[in-house]
Amino acid sequence: MSESLANDHIAAMAPYAVANLSVREGLPLISLAQNESLRPPSPRAIAAGQQALKTGALYPDPDYPELRAAIAAQHGVDEELILCGAGSMELITCITQAFAGPGRRVLSSQYGYALFSNSAEKVMAPYDAAEEENLTVSVDRLLEAVTPETALLFVANPGNPTGTRLPNAELVRLRAELPEHVILIVDEAYGEFADGDDARLIPLVEQGRTIILRTFSKAYGLAAARAGWGLFPPELGSEVRKLIIPSSISSVSAAMAQAAMEDQKYMRETCDLTVQLLNEFCRRVSSNGLRCTDSRTNFVLNEFSSVEDAQSADQALREVGIVMRGMGGYGLPHCLRATVADAPIMQLAAATLEAWAKGDLT
């Protein structure tokens, strides 16, 4: 193999890993591995996207004024605080590029979203992970892990892959006890599934040094559209804005996101149905000795008694065409993460795990 021409730290990186989606030959794939929505986008969003196709020869406005206005109206915020990007992934990457690097450390939690460490690696920023407690972010452990070189602290709330959630009061405490030089980023990619649980964090953004991120990929069913947004204090947003690729959200995606934001009824129905199906699945598999995390998302982390059991159950699921996400890459090889799908699929998944637990599979 010839020597890589890439920068050394890029050449040393592992490529992005997708889920192993192989199933028994001849079966249709039922993927529960990607945390995708169980419903298609709102009909209003689909119609808006079809209409926007007519202007496909034109570049979108890189400031997305209509989309930002719709977000601001729904969430009761100043639209000047809003930045949009190609999913929250682009925003996470740009935040890290703007504020971290060699000698400027990135901190997250033990089972923090993998993109946090990946984005740090891209800019050669040292990465630290504070221990979690019962698969839940610990504010005390995070505070203990802060150093004078810590520049960014990422918290996914609810978490991925655990699905667990901290009360917002704990995040307010975290912000209050962090040193002035640390920027707190709260990734609420699954926030819509937990909205209403407690007070919102918007005042932290207005006070400075805190960023809140959201996406249209989950509750709004627009994973393919690649649209996300965040609330940024002006002094932080102005720097991140320099790094966002101009017009990274297509006109079609922006129109769909705007219409989806304006159709809150459809989104809330999606969230309510997801929670109902998640709870039903967990009740059924828990009765057979499988532990489910207290998830506040559109997925659930299933804990098995051993790595071997997780692998055995994974194989049993693949025999009926179902693929859940193995969590070995997160240091949880005894776990499988299952996206919530529609009722027949969740019933098949539960029945397969029930038969596996009882040793009834042939």
C-alpha cells in the first residue's frame, strides 16, 4: 500500500463506521439500527419540498430567513440567535473547528455521542470522557474532569446511545459551576421526545457561553434532508457562521424543514406514538429478563447479561431480518440499541427476543 498523502492525524483516523446490515439471505432487511423516524415526514413538508423543486436551478439563501423565522416563532426565541446547518452534525463539526484544537481540549461523557470525539480528532484536540453513573451523564464527574485547557464540553441530552436524560436543572447547575473559559454545548437531537419534562434551557444561551443544538432528522422524520439548527450567543455564533458551508442545506430541505416546524401537531403525534411503542416493547422484553434503559428518545438500549448473549440475540434477530445496532464501539458490547419502528415490527422484535430468552428458537 502506498504511503498516505493525507495529514498524519487524518491518515490515522478510522473511517466512519456504518451498521452491519446483513441478514439471512432471502429476507428483506428490517433496520432498527439508525435511529430513524417510524413515520415519513409531515405531508405538509413533502408538499413544500415538491414545490421547492421548481426553483432547483437557484442557490438557497445561506441565512435561511424563512426557516429561522419559523423556528423562532415556534420556540419563542430571537431568530438572530439561530444558525442552521446540514444537520446538527455540521454544527458540531464547525463548533469544534472554531473553538478547539491542539492544547484546547474537548470534554464529554463516557458514552457521549461518537461525533464529539470524532470532531475533536479532526482538529487534533485532546478528548476527555467523564464517567457516567447508571448509563446517565453525571454533572459531578464532568466538573471533576474539567482542566484549564478544556475549551468545549459536549452533553447529549437525551443521550445517544443510552437514551437517558438529565433534568435541565442539572445542566443549569453544570453551567453555573463551569469555569468562564469553557463553552457548554447541549445536543438535544432527541429533545422533542422529552419536551415538557421541565424548564427549557434557552436562558442559558441568552446568558452566554452556552449553545443548544437540535435537528430535523429524528422527531420530524427528515433524516435524508440534512437540516439542523442551534441557538448561539452572538459572540459564538458569529465565529461558527464563518465555518458553515454556504447553502449547505438545499432549498428543498429548507422548505421541508420549515413546513415540518410549522406542523407541530404531526410531530407531536409522531413522538407520542413512538413513546407508546417504546414502552410496550420494553414491558414485553423486560418480562423476559432483558433490561431496557429509561429512554427519552426514539430508541432503547437493551442490556444483556453478557457479550455472548448480546451476540446470540443479535443473530436470532437477523434470522428474521431484524438488525439492531451493536454497541461495542461505545464500550457496551453487551448491549443492542433498537430504533422504535411501527407496531408489527416491534411486535416481531419482541417475540423474537422472547423466544430467544426461552430457548424456543429452532
